[in-house]
Amino acid sequence: MLYPSGMKPRIAITVPYPDYARQWRDEVATYLPEAEIFIDEGGTAVADYAIGWKPPADFFERVTGLRAFLSAAAGVDHLLAHPGMPADLPIARIEDGGMAVQMTEYCCAELFRYAQRRGQYEEQQAQGVWKQRGYTPRRDITVGMFGIGVLGHRIATAIRGFGYSVIAAAGSNRVEDGIEVLGPDRRDDFFARARVLILVAPLTEATRGIINRETLGRMPRKSWLINVARGGLVVEPDLIAAIDSGQLLGASLDVFETEPLPAGHPFWTHPGVRITPHVAAITLPDQGAAQLAAKIRRWMAGEPVSGQVRRDRGY
């Protein structure tokens, strides 16, 4: 929509952490100085656009007039599952916002730890044992990327730069930027080849619980799982069983079915599980605000906006 001269677009910031919300407000104001930007604090308001994630349950009842919601997170399952989300409200997701480098560092660190047997050497140190273990050539460690979007591409490119073989699972069979991408009809082949499996796919009805007893059982024995996407992709009891049986050597998990991870959950104390509290990739307000502000400008000018969510796909 084109705005008449003198009209100021109103932008609501809805972020569940007050300090973070203020950072977003200030950064967005830097890139959209002509806009009226306010933090949602629970009252009624009128706004043209909203920026944030995990809006309160009554947000869309209280904040009216919205032309679009811009997710400050790459995943939008929290919005699509929101009971108050208007069915016809356009949604655009952030497409990097400083997350790609962070997520790449995280995945490479966990991959290297597995490939270099660091966990075993840490156990030996605790026991006072000096023992050199065998070296596994990089060519013998195929990394499977479950999902190959913007973030997945960045991770795959970095991993290939260290000499690892990379394959991906996505919606169709193809070769993309030198990476063999296997479609749904070759899913068995994908899991059978993935010695290290990295999850970077969105959570949809088609992907929920995709990592389960059956798919984990197809992976090479003593393989490793890294999940930086969504906890709902993994059937957690099946993962624990796969590690306990020796099918998987272990897993690095940054996301979980329930967050925060409940007290007493087996992951807290399981020796084969490494956990972090959803920190593999945090949207940086300065970079994120620049990108989302540019999307708002394009919407205001009636121009195409990238990163728009297709609800039939779930991302």
C-alpha cells in the first residue's frame, strides 16, 4: 500500500523480553525514522505492521489494523499455531539477521567435536588415561543436512570447505550449488548415508516427528545428531533409545519439544546428550531491524517482499 504524504506508518514491537523489545524499537527507528514505533505492553492499539515473535495470546484482538506481521525469528510455527492469527494476514520471516554465522559456528563446533573424538578424550582425561584413538578421514564422514534453505546453505558451504562430504534432504531431487539434494522418494538413502545429521528444517505437519525410531535406525551405527531447528522434529524418547542402544553415539540439541527444558527431563543428565538453551542462533536486533525495515518499506511502496510465508507449506 502506498502511504499519502505526511502519514506515518505505525509499527508494534512484540517481543517477550522487555530489554530486547527496547533494542528492537530503537534499531527499527534507526531504519524507519518516519515511522511511529511502539512496544506492545498489553493495551489496545492500532498498527500497520508488527515485528516480533511469540506474541501474547490476545495480541491480535488488541492490536488492530495490521497489514502484515514480520517475524524476527526464522521459524514461524509459533505464528501459524497462534489461535488469534488472522487467516488472511500476510507474514514475512527474517531470512538471516545475523543468525547464519552463529548457527554455522555452532554446527561446525559440534561436528568437529564428534569427528575428532573429543568426547572420548574428555572421558580419558577424567580417568587419567593416555590413549590415542584412531583418526576418521573426513571423506568417511558424510554430513546430512535435513533442510537446505538460507541457513542450511551457509552451514553446508562452511562444512564443505573443511573437506567433508555434504548431502541434503529437501522437497525434490536435484543438485544445488554442488550439493546433492535428495527428495522424499530418496529419504531412506539420505538417512543411510548421513553419519552426522544436522536438522535445519522448519516444523510443519510433514516434518513433525520425522526423526524417530525408524529414521534413526537407518543411520550408520554410532552416528551423531545436531538439532538447531525445532524440537518438534524429533521424537525425544526414540532419540534416547537410539543412543542407549548404541545406534547413535549421541546428540547435540539446542531446541526441544518443550522449552525451557523441564526439570527432570532425561536430556539433562544423559551422558550422550549435549544441550544448550536455544542459543545456536540469536537474531541480532541491528541486523534484523535493517532487514525487516527494508521489507516494510517495500510493502509500503507496493513492491514484492521476500521471505513471505506460504501457509500451505508452513514456512
